[in-house]
Amino acid sequence: MKYRLITSQLQKNSIGGINTVAKIILKSFSQVEYSNKTPIEILFIFFKDKCTNYIVIGYADKYVYSSFLLFIFAPSKVIYVPCFHPWFSMRRKFFAWLYEKFILKFFLRAKFVICLSKYESDYLKKIYHKANTYVFDYPVLVNHEIQDIFVDRNVISFIGRDDLNKNLDQFLKIAQALNQITPLSYCVVSNTERQFPDFINHFRYLDDLDLLRLYEKTKAIIITSHWESLSLVGVEAIIQGSKVVCNQNVMLGNLVNEFPSLILNDYSSIDGVLSFLNIPVNQIELAQFRKRFSMQSFVSKFGHLLA
């Protein structure tokens, strides 16, 4: 059965990590294809080839808004992956509110709704209790040999856009506090034009290989977003042997009890962050984390939905 992918996640020069949900699905399943067409063009394709199913990936962006037209004609042929962010944390608050209160209710009637966290699934079911939601642990794709021995890690990193949700200002506060008491390096990968203190290295964009090299030097990636439904950047970092420090609204932090040497979901105490950074990575935990977020695990669970 064929599936056509509709998303903005495959745009060039996106700010973030190596992976997106769209990249993972395209890599994992040969029956899913992507062509750089507008949703309106795809709508005409739908009328010509009604055997095609659709995977729509994204929250409140123009591709998802436009796909609403497609959904009106083909609700049972759509698999929807929201990559959910609450509207109140976004810049375009009115449009995101409109989406959540009106358009989202239609998308939740799709054949399947694929979620990145249980919180996301529970929230969407409150909006539409009949939503056929599935929660998956998304793997990450790496094209560089993973190092099993991690030494000389001294970088604290931030990777993401400079917007209201990603909350770069909070990272800078944490970095400033840490820098006063410990000799570490700090790195920001972001599309921002702002000026940084001398102790912070800033890159507007890194390609996949350079990001992997950064992960291999990173002691911890700090995710200061007001909300993340999972954080694939965090998964990438941990698989490469880094730790993750985040807040409780980053859903990766829900795994703190399973992976206490890898994840800290509270950065309110700088002393607490320092203590966490000094705990050695537990290699058994790391192996379990890699297995949980493996490609094999994802394909075996997600693949039957595409049959």
C-alpha cells in the first residue's frame, strides 16, 4: 500500500538535530514516498489516484493547514503525526489556538494518530476521545560510528531555534551560573542573530557530521524548551553518550527513573545539575536506551499500521 508524505520537516536549512520524524519514516519504510509538492497539488493527485494514502506530519504550520482540505475529502486515508506543541507556547498564538480548537478536531479523526509521548496521546484524546492514537519510541538515524568509550567530554550544548518555546534565554542563565564555578565549554547551535558572551561558541547551523562530532564532545545537552513532545535532539545526544538536562515539560524527562545517569528533568538547582554531570554514564542504562530507541523496535511496531 502506497503512502505519500506531506510535511514541512524536510525543508533545507532547518534548525535542530539530525533527525525529524519525517526522515525516520522515509528511511524506515519503502512504501512511503515524498515529493516536494504543495498540499493543493497533492489534492489533485488524490483525485487521480485514490489508492494512495497520506501521512501528514506537523503541528500548526502551513502544510498542515493546507492539508485540512485534503482531509475533508479523504479522512480515512490519513495517518496524522502532530509532533505536538501547545498553542500557548508558540508565536502565532491566534492561529495555533484556531488550529487546536477547530482544525485539530478533524485531524484527530484520521485513520491513525501517531504520538511521541503518552502525555500527547492523553491530551489529544481529551480533545477527541475517539482518536485512534498510538505512542511510539522514535529511533534516531546516525551515519557515524558510535563511540562506546566516552572521554574528555567538556561541552555543555544547546541545539534549537531561538524562539519563545525553545527558551534560549534560560539556557544562557544556566550556562552563566555553571561557568562561574566549573571549567566547561559551552556551545549554542541556533539561527539567532544575538551576540553571546565570550565563553560561548555559537554556530548558526551544523551539518549532520559536525553535529555528531559535537555530541561526542558534549557532556550534557540542556533542553530548556517550555514544551517538547519528546525531543529527538535529546535522543540523538544520549545515543551518542551525552547526558540530557531538561525540565518536566520535555517528555524525554519522563524516563528519568529508568535512566537516572542519563537524564535529569530538573535544572532549578545548579548544584543539582553539577552533581548529575559528575555521575558517570551507566553503560547498562546506555545499552538499554539504545535498544529502546532502535530502528528495529520502531519498524516492528509501526510497520503493521502501514499494511
